[in-house]
Amino acid sequence: MIQHLQYISQTPETGTHIDAIEQVLQAGGKWIQLRIKNKAEAEILPFAKAAQALCENYGAKLIINDYPHLAKAVNSYGVHLGLQDMPVPEARKIIGKHQIIGGTANTFEHIWQRVAEGADYIGLGPFRFTRTKENLSPIVGLEGYQKLMERVKKLESAPPL
């Protein structure tokens, strides 16, 4: 089941992504995204294995950011792809049908792009400014979310792309 709230990992002031993930799991988090940027897959693999083991222990779902091969290797719940990452259909060929694929969207058109590509869920944002992204897309904000959701709800089917 896809949760409405997803923790996206980051390095805490002290410790590692794994330390932060464990704190979230202890607090009841059930949907975790391991997001480590600017590292090779081989460097991220130990973190992915550790995060997957923790999520299994806590009955949570792990999503791997950007790397379908890693998601497959650790048998995570799925992978999340940004707009500049591998296309959803290409990732689907790697991970198969038993894992899910999420995709980032920043606009109404991106939402339908993700639907057309076959994404299982959409991560809409950014909600507000963050220093964790190098090339931050325009801020959506609360009003932007409300307008986008109103627009999506008015449609009976996806518009042509």
C-alpha cells in the first residue's frame, strides 16, 4: 500500500542516513526513501542493504531514489525517479512488475506525464525551499498543491499527451 507520507533520508548532523532512517522507523514511519546523491551505486549499496534490513524489521517499505538496479539488488519495495532520471518504462524493464515506481512531478503536465509513463505514485513538489537539492524546481507551496489537486479532481480521464 502506498502511504501518503514518505520520509526522504538525509544525513543528520551526527550519524548517517541509516541512523536517521532508524529514528524515523522507531517513531512509526512506514514509508522510507533512501536518497543519497552524488555517490556511485557501489557506494550506496551497503546503505541500501542496511536500510532494507531495518525496514523489514519495522514492517516498513523502502524506496530507493534514482537507482533501479539497487532497488532490484536489495529487493526494496520500489524506486523513485526524478524528472531528469531514467524514464519510468526503462526502469520497469529493470525491476519488473513486483516493485513499484514513483516519479517526481512539479506541474500539472508532469503529473500526466508520470501517469502516461506508468508510474505507481507521484511525488509532487518541492513544497518549500530545501538545500538538499542542487537544481531546485520552482516551489509548489500549499496554494500550488491545492490548485493542482483541484485541477486533477476535475478530470474524468487523463488528458492526451
